[in-house]
Amino acid sequence: MAHSAEYKTSARKELDALPGNVQVRISAAVDDLEDNPRPPGCKKLKGRDNEYRIRVGDYRIVYEVHDAVLIVLVIGIGHRSKVYH
């Protein structure tokens, strides 16, 4: 059963503020998370429940996986130097 991807409002605004070519790559990566929410290369964030991150070039997507309701919730998108703040 595939998960569905949802964005927090703040994550959607972060995505919209990025250059167009980066938006396309990040959107494609989020779409891939629907089929496999824990792909090779994803990292579980220490000290946080169900939070993971994946790398898309110099950008990071931080997201939560809710297996009980089959949702991947994108909670942050940004450059690797700023996404964890």
C-alpha cells in the first residue's frame, strides 16, 4: 500500500521559494517517497520520532512517516546549511 505525501504549509512555502529546476527535483523526490518512504540513503534524525531526511543535491527534505495512516508529511525543505535550524 502506497503512502500519500502531504506538505506542512511552511514546507510548501520553502519549496515555492526555491529555483524552478530545484523545485522539480524536490517534487519528484517527494513523489518517490509515496512508494518508498524509507529509500536507500535516507537518514533517521536522532532524537526525533519518525523523522527522516533525504538529500537532493545541496538541499534536504525533512519529513515524518506515519505508517498507521499511510502519510509522508514533509515538514522542511531547504539548503543543507539551513534546513535543521
